[in-house]
Amino acid sequence: MIDQKHYNFAFLDENSKREIRRSLLKAVAIPGYQVPFGSRELPIGRGWGTGGIQITLSVIGKEDVLKVIDQGSDDSVNAVNIKKFVSACTGVEITTDSEAASIIQTRHRIPEIPLKKEQILVLQVPTPEPLRIVEPREAVTKKMHAEGEYSPMWLTLYEDLLRCGKIGISAEYPVLVENRYIMNPSPIPRYDTPKLNDSDCLYLFGAGREKKIYAIPPHTRVMPLEFDDIPFETENFTGKRCHLCGAEGVYLDELTDEETGAKYYECSDTGYCAKRREQGCRP
Amino acid sequence: MQTVKNNKKEKPILEVRGLTVRYGQGCDYCLNGQPLLKNSCPHCKTVWACNDVNLELYPGEILGVVGESGSGKSTMMKSIYFDFPVTEGSAYLQAYGAGKANMFAATAQQKKYIRNHMMGMVYQNPVLGLRMDYSAAGNIAEKLIAAGGRNFGSMTARASQLLEAVEILPGRMKEPPKNFSGGMQQRVQISKALANNPQVLLLDEVTTGLDLSVQAKVLDLIRRIRQEFGVSILLVSHDLAVIRMLADRTVVMLEGKIIERGLTDQILDDPQHPYTQQLVHSLL
């Protein structure tokens, strides 16, 4: 842990943390609404998870247990660096076990196991505005949210279906929160989108570069945008299993054997896969 | 054969009272109703784009609005469609508040509802009314989505039906309007405007810029949709031939004001106002 004489606990000064917490409270009070906040400078480049880190640093306490994952992996460069940084400035315990963690900071994935009510999932968000793909002007998207004018977003989905026969959005699939705000669930795959609905845990979303925070409190209704006659579909892994732990019905990464060229699959959530193997699960 | 629908016993489907659109603050001179030679005040230069416009549109009627460029025709039309804010005046739509509520005083949500459910607009420039990069069917679906449509199959079927009604082959419904000719773009606009079975259709110079044969097609189409859909039409044009062919009644605008009104034949064959006389004689 770094010298507490020169750095405050959790790096940010107390006033900064207080301001971020106030924004978080507002975000929890209005699920799916993007709350602006004064994004601070950090020893990490913008776009590398600064929004998520600021939320984590603002809510973390000495008793917390932290897990950081990047695209499901505990060991990617981004995840390891964030873990090192938070650990250095707080001294909290670090884990790879999703069940043991009280705060999980993540990018691109939600852990496989259902999260519990005392857990907080912090998601890093590159582009918080879901309407950006249909409207480039911030002032206009704000007005669209205020008036609930989401026709252009629906029209984009309609066009995809008409021209391609299916909706082409794979990650960042827009969701409607409590039948009010359309929200960007961060670049999680479609597979993870249903996990946001009626969840026991608290989801916090931070975009450092765009200076926005939003949240999904526990047991909030979060529904992907879908037409009445075209149900929302997630990625399908039927008939595929992890080559390390044999897991089926989980989100799998597709890999290619460089020598044989054969395709094989392994769990995207590495912590989940390692725990299964510890329990003796084999392919 | 033209049909006249201005029976006094019948209630108008759209009634506009004292519609004024002003650009500028105004001064003691122009705000107190002093006569303006042009549509701008000689003292404060405030522009009175529409000045105390009153009109009624009856069920099933086509009401023509003629006048030179800059006379306030399009401003009036776009104000009724809530594209432009209105300075003063009121408008009553039979379907909104039983014709007793001023739709200019409606909330933003109510205006959105009126636009999407009760009115359809066809702009002179298709770029204003269509998304050129989206498909023709998508353009129609946009209107259905805005009115709450969330069923892909039924929206696509409705788009196909409307495109067929304006003689665009269903095989081209996936093509974007930017690939279409000017006449086809106007026809896509008309089908989009009709998507939610509106009571009132606002047509702003729909034939301007089209060649004569395409103009004739669009005019035939307008006549046909009036009969098929039973819609009332407010038709703005500076082309008196178009007005003569379609409109039951006509109003003439000059410098933001209505200067003459009556049956179309009466206006075109026996104009009373010197400007209307000049307009009719210069073109016929």
C-alpha cells in the first residue's frame, strides 16, 4: 500500500469522492438516467476504465474485497493494472472469486454466477449515450431522453430487421429501464443483457471520458428493445462446451488451435472456470 | 368535377383563428395594427410572416392556398404542423379535445401525439420529410413507430400496402429514397403522411420541381387518396393549374395575410382583389 501521508485513502480526495457519491445517489434514484459528474484525472489514460475506477474508489472501504475482470478475464493487462492500482492505494483484499468479492469492477462481461444483494458491480463504459448512433448532438439526445422520443432508435432496429432479417447489434444492446429511459448497458454481449433485469445486486456504470454516471438499482425492470413479434435473442452456445472445465450453457470464447486449425471453446469468465476446475470439473 | 364541402351546418375539421407568426419584437406602430405596405414593419423591421390568418377546412375538402413566394403559405402550413412556433392565434382540430381545445396551447407531448396521429405533412423538399439513407418502408415505419407501433410484421405489411397505393412496387420497399426519382420521393412522402390514417393532410408545394407528366401522376394520386382515405387536405401551391384541378375552395395570400377567399372557380374566373387579378392574368 502506498504512503498514506502523501496520498489519501483510495487516491481521490474526500471532496471528489463525496461529489461522485452524490452523483451515484442521484443515478440510483433515477434508474437509467445519465448523471454528469466532474471526472477526475487519474494515473490511467482516459478510455482505459477511468469512469469505473472513480466509482470503485468512491465506494470502496477497507473491509471490501475487490475483483477486477476485463472481458471475463482476471489476468488481462487492464484488469491486472487496475487491481494493482486500487490495491496500492487502499490495501483492500483482491480476489478472483466472484462470490467472495463485495465489489466487482468489470469491462465487457458480467460474471456467470448470479450476484447477491450485498454485491456491487461496477461497469466501465466507453460511450454512455445509447442514442449516439442515431443522433450526434448531445443537446438533442438530452431532449430526446426528456421527451421519451426514442423513435429513431426503434427505426434503426427496424431497418436492421428489414434489410438483414436480424438485428445486427451484438454488444451494447440498448435496454429500456423501468419503461422510461433507454440505456446503454456498456459493451456487454447480448448474453449478459437479461442479467440486468430484476437483479439482486447494484449495477453502477461509469464513463470517465464522457463524464457520466448511471445506475441500475436492485430489482429494476430492464428490458432489451424488442418488437412484439420478434423476440430478443442472445448468443447461442448449444452443443458447445468449455475445453477446460466442460461447462455448458455459459458464455464461451471461440479459439483456434494454431497447429491444427481446429476450433475449440473455453469459458469467458476465467474465475468461474478456475473454480469449477478446483471442484474437479473436467471436460 | 369539384365537390363543395363548405356547408355551414358541417363543423370544420380544422379551424385556424388569428394565426400570427412574427420575426422580431415589434414596435408601437406595427403591434397596434397599423397598415403595413409589405410584410415587414417600416420602423422596426419586424417581419410578419403570417398576420391574423383565419381559415376553416371541412371534412373531405381540399382547400387550396395560393400566393407568391414569401407570402407566408409554407410558414402557415408548418406552423399548423408545429414545425414553427406561433406568435399568436389558435387552431382547433376536431379530433383533439372535441374541436374545443386550442392545439397551439397543447403540451409538447400532446403536440407530438397530434402530429403523429391526426396530421400528415408532405414537404416541398423531400429531404425535410424523408430519411434518405433509410429504406422506403423504414420511412413509413418511422411514422408508425412514433405513434407507438412495435409490431415488425404489421408495420411492414402497412408500409407495403401504402407504397402499393402510391404505385411503388413492393420489391423496392427496401431501397432508400435517395435512389428514387423526385416524383417517387414525393409519393413515398405521401404514403408516410398517410401511415396513421390522419384526418388532415398538409401538402406543401408537392408538385414543384417535377416535370409535367410526373406532376400529373402526383395530382391524380392526391385526388385518389382523398376519395380512398377520406382525408381533408390543405394544399399549398403557387401553381394555379394545380389549384384549379384539385381544390374545392381557395384562399389567396399576400404579404402574410389572406386577401381573398371563395370557391376555386370563383377565385380563378372572377377574381376581386387586384393582386388576385394580376396573379390569374399573369399565369393563365
